[in-house]
Amino acid sequence: MAGEYIVYGASGSGSMPVEAALTLMGQPFRVVEAVTWEGEAERDKVASVNPMRQIPALITPEGETVTESAAILLFLTERHPEAGLAPLPGDPRRGQFLRWMSFIPASVYSMYWVRDVPSRLVGQDEAAQAVLLQRTSGRIADCWAVMESQIGPTIAPGGFLAGPGVSVLDLYVTVASRWTPRRKRFAEVAPKMAEVVRRVDALPELQAFWTGRWPFAEGEER
């Protein structure tokens, strides 16, 4: 496949699992950095490829645009099945894999649109904003706990969320678990999943990527 992928994204954002997946797939890509939470000028960088002015957005070598992080990850696994980053159609693990790939954006990722700008929903009332932030943080932790209760018992020693090998589901959870309420709380409510994300953190194939693209800050929980 000639050419390269273009990823509209930013360090620490939802583009991280997409960039990590492309790295594991060995696919050439470049990033258009658009830190959309920093203001209108940054969001305008994405407007031409995503009318929602959100990241991530993926441009294929053929010029097709794909948005929404879960859709991009699933699209890439179907386009590059040889990488083995997803149970493919017909695999008995496919249903649960799709279940959790949908659960993350629907139940967890969606909370950050609210959290990023609380005034969208509660106006300028600082007390109301504080309550919203507290409750959405709790909601995210509750969602991780639900996922842990369902998927945790299925994780084999040394394994990953969808089976013995790493998948884009592991990349997705590894990134999202670093967002509020962050890894310490994540590990409290989802201890078996926390073991998995630590394995993803340590994958030799991703060490240069994590270090160069999204290194852990001093004192950040792991």
C-alpha cells in the first residue's frame, strides 16, 4: 500500500491508541498536531477533515477520511488483519471484543466532552461545575468497575483483554486509563485490567512511541 496515513491528533488525546496501533502495524504515518482543547485556532486545524472539529481523524493513503476513535481502530484492524490486533469476524471472541470497543466511547470517552468544558452544561456556576466534575469522575470509575467485573475473570495470566495477544482494545483502555480519575483509581476499581495496561506500557515494540509521544510525567501513577 503506497503512501502514508495522516493522523490529526495530540499527545495524550484519543489519537494515542490510533498512533500506537499504526506503530504496531508498521504502517507509515505522520501527525498533524491539533490540541483542540486549547482553543478555537487549534480546533480550526481539524475543521477541514472533521466538521465536529474533534480529534482523532484519520486520512488514508487514498484520501479517505475516518473519524471517531473506535471506528478508526476497527477500520485499521480490518485493513491490516495481518497485524493480529483484533479478533476478526468468525472468531468466537469477536462479540465481546466489539462490545467493549463500543462501551469505551459510549460510557467512558463521552464523559470528557462534559468535563473539558463544564460550562457547556451548567453555565458559569463554579459550585455546579465542581459537582459535575466530581460526579463524572465517579461515573468513569464506575464504568471501569463494570468492565472489570465482566472482563476481569476472563483475563488469563500474562494475557490481554481480548485474548493472549495484544489488541486495539488494550491500546484503547491503556490510553483512557491515564485520563481522570487516572491510573491510581483505575487500579483500585479494575485491578486485573490494570495489570494488562501495565503490560501494554511495557511492550518493547511501543517503548520508543510512548517515550517520544506521551511519556509519563514525574509522579504520574503507572
